[in-house]
Amino acid sequence: MDIKSATFVGSAADYKKCPETPLPEYAFIGRSNVGKSSLINMLTNRNGLAKTSSTPGKTQVINHFMINNQWYLVDLPGYGWAKVGQAQREKFNLMIREYIQKRPNLQCVFVLVDSRHEPQKIDVEFIEWLGNAQIPFAIIFTKADKQTKTRTLANVATYNKQLKKTWAELPQEFITSSDERTGRDEVLGYIENLRLQ
Ligand code: GDP
């Protein structure tokens, strides 16, 4: 897919304030620092389109970007800030879960995980929640350039072993590096296929 245009549309504090639109949308989420902004900038070929991590404690919002006047890319706030309190964490979880469950044009949630790490509880729990809620999702393993390909594949295998404890079928998975610009065609091709279905 060629990215001909990518523009910031707006920020919303909850799903009710997201743009009213019949266009399909695809959301990206993951722990803070997982490489989400870098991935969005790589996918859209726009440096600085998605801003790198906001500071913990700041208002966290749902950002909409219009791509090719055909679909929305949605940047969901990063989860897992160690320093925010319980009340703020719950408010934040509710905002994300409501958006994911109630947004009618949401076609897929891309969950980003760092390809260097063992499965983290917060990610595994979030993925389980998505599966139980029957939300279509895919997993993106980020920062693959930071280690050998063998190491990345071994970590993906470990991840899959963990997922198979709960699910008979594995989700669609991608391995990406924003620094080396790998995995871009695969993710964009997947979005294009979903959009044309
Ligand atoms: P976000 O908090 O999830 O939006 O993460 P960012 O995109 O801001 O990335 C966090 C840090 O990881 C930054 O220092 C990035 O330069 C770095 N980073 C992100 N993606 C990659 C990648 O694919 N390869 C490498 N080597 N570094 C990356």
C-alpha cells in the first residue's frame, strides 16, 4: 500500500469524542516505550506524525490519523507506566477498553510487544482480554534490529508457547524494526486486505 497522505485529525479523551465516520480504523497499542510512535512514523513515512512518549501523569488520549482519505490509524496511549497511581490506571484502562469494545468501525487492534523480552504479565493479560472480548487483534514484535534474527525467532516461539496455553489458534503476528524499516509492507498489506474484505 502506498501512503499518499497521512494527517492528524484529533485527540479524544474517550470513545464518544472520536470522529464520527464510516471509515474503517486500525488501532495500535502497547506498553510505553515499546516503539509505537516509531512504528507509526515508519508505517506512514512521516517522521514526527506520532509523538514519542508523553510523560506519565499527563492526560492520555486517543489520537486519530487519516490515511489516504480511506482509513484511520489510531494511536492509543501506552499502558504500563510504573509511576501512575491505581485510580489513574483504572480510569485509563476503562477508557481504552470502552474504546475497543464500543467503536463500531474498529477492525483490528495491533498489540505491540518488544521482541527482546519474555512475555510480560501486563501484555499477556491484555491479549487475553482482547481474545475473550472477541476483538480482532494481531501482535507486532518490535525492535527486531536490537538482536540477532535467531534470538528474535526464539523469543517469538516463547511468546507463542505462552499464548497456546490459552488459545488453540495463534493470532496474526509481525516482526518489525522501525530503525531498519522492516515489516512495513507486511503490516500495511494486512491492513489493506482487511479494508478490502
Ligand atoms: P513509544 O513510547 O511506544 O511510542 O516508543 P517510541 O517509539 O518513542 O520508542 C521508544 C525508544 O525506542 C526510542 O528511543 C526509540 O528510538 C527506540 N526505538 C523504537 N523503535 C525502535 C526500533 O525498531 N529499533 C531500535 N533500535 N530502536 C527503536
